[in-house]
Amino acid sequence: MKWQQALVAVFFFASLVSSASAQGSVPFGAKASVPVDADALAKDFEVNKKKIEDAEIKQRQVLSGLFEINKKIKKTVTERGAFSQQRALIEVNIKNLTQKVEELEGKAKSQRALLAERLRAIYKLGGPSVARYVFSSNSSSSLERNLKILGIVAERDLELIKNYRLDLKDLQSKKKILAQRLESLKSIEEKISSQEKKLIAEQNLKNKLLDGIRKSKLFALKQINGLREKSTQLNIDDAGVFDLLFKPSFLDQKGELPHPILGVVTRKFGLMKGQDQPYTLSNKGIFISAAKGSPIKSVFEGKVSFVGEIPGFGTTLIVDHGDHYYTVYGHAEEVKVNVGDEITQSQVIAAAGVPSGDDPAGIYFEIRHFSEPYDPQLWMKGL
């Protein structure tokens, strides 16, 4: 990268000045200590630049971890809600079964009492009395009828009690199964709640870690800005070297980048509902509608790393801006640059084309750090 080349130049320049001073051929006089300051300045810049790069990598790792934790928390909350509904339903069923059991037990108790009352009545009649009732019939048909009456009454009472007991046993069995299922659900819910608490604790820890990384990155940026101010105070003939060394990076321009094309954002970054589709799509960039042939400009200086066809995006250009930052320009035509070209900010690199389908003319635009997509509208000035 240019800043690395500039850094080598600074070291080389500092060594030349130091050598010349030792031979007495450099008329710096009292300013002979300047090269040492330049050398230290360059080293400090390199150290802080490395800190920012390391912080960016750590930040991506932590954000990736947070994303996974958030997905797990969402899953546990959904599962806990589903189990809570099941538990509530089972509790209602157990309540209903308990009520039915109580009703059956009441009916069985009443039927047993009725049968006992009848048996007591028959007992009070006594053996001879019952016999007189049975054999008091004037005919054999009457006798048979009386015997059947007594048998039917007794059989009916016994059958009712038997059915009550069978129903009661069945209900109690169902109640026991539901009670076991309820205990199982409660145990699962407790485990899910415990897991959720652990995930939230891990989430809080990563948020603190992320906050520390951001503070470290901000501190390193402040250090670099301080070094830039300090460099202007050094009395060195080749001040252009330091201008190159301390020029703003892509990250420094966040929120201040120019628009890649003059147009209107018609498709935003993030999740969006597919047209006439029940699912949601993840849009990793934005679509800017513009007149066909409108000039596409690089939002920042860099090096063209790719020019070619990408399925769904047509002719696409990718520009490497250093520090692992890239911009992507899709649906282009009349490409004016080649792979390996060094380009400047706002340089025209292509023209807007027309995507396939019903989409209007314009370009698809992405900003990525490593492979992570960022919302371009947060980086563009006034977009």
C-alpha cells in the first residue's frame, strides 16, 4: 500500500540525513535531531496503524460472535415460549381431568350408597319375606318375572359401579401421564431459562469487550491524528513524504464519502421482503437508480482488483482501498479501467447499465471490510 511505501521512504530519508550530518555536509546545524524525531514518528504511526487493523479484526470477530449469540437467544426465547404454551395447555387438561375424576368418584359413591340401601332393604325383609315376595306369584310367568326384576336391579347397579371404576382408572392414568409430561416440560423450561441466562451473560461480556475494542481503536486514531499534527511541526525539506504517510484512510472518510453516481436509492441495505414471495432476502448493498450511461465514479482512491461478469450483477468492478476495505460497483457498462489500475477519488470508472428484469437503470453498490458488508448509506455524505 502507498502508506507502507511512504514509510520506507521516510526511513530511507531519515538514514540519509543522519549519515550526511555525521559527515558534516548537511547544513541542519541545531536541527540535527530532526531525523531522530522523524524516525520515531514513523514508527509510532506504524504501531498505531497496526493497532487499528488488529482492533478491526477483533471487532469483526466479536460482532460475529454476538450475531451467533443473538440467534441462539432468539431460538431459546422461541423454544421457551412454545414449551410455556404446551405447559399451560397440559395444566388446563389436568384441571379438566381432575374435575371429571371428582365427578366420577361422586357418582360411584352415590351408586354404592344406593346399592347398599337396597341390600339393607332386602335384608330387612328377611329370607322368608323375600321368598314370599318371589313365590307369591299366581303363575309361573309371574314368578319368572319377579326373579328377573331382582336380578336386573342388582346387575344394573353392579354394572354401573364397574363402569365408574373403569372410567375412573382410565382418567387417573391419563392424569398421571399428563402430570409426568408437565414435570418434563418444567424441567426443559428450567434448562432453557438457564441457557438463556448464560447466553445473556456471554452477550454482556462480549458487548463490554466490543466497547473496549472500540475505545482502543478510537485512542489509536487520536494518536495518529496527534502524529499528523506533530509531523507538520518538523522542519523537513520533503514534507510531501509525510503528506503521503498521513493522508486520510478509507475508514477516516466514513460518513464523508462522495456518491458513486448521481441518482436515487431505490433498494436499501439489509433485510427486505421478496416481491410476491413469502420469504425475506438479505440485501448486502444498495441499488441506486440513475439514467442509463450516467458516469460511475470511485468513492475513494484505490486499486482496481476485479473487472468481470458476476451472475445477477452483470459487469462488476471491485476497487481495493487498502486496509481490507473494498467497494463493489455492479450493472456497469463502458468500463474505463483495467485490473491493477491505480485510481483517484471521484475518477470515472464506468457508466450505469440496465439490469435484467424489470429493474430500472442504475448500479448496485457495496462497501465491504474483509468479507463483511457495511451499509453504504452510513458511509456516504448526504445519502
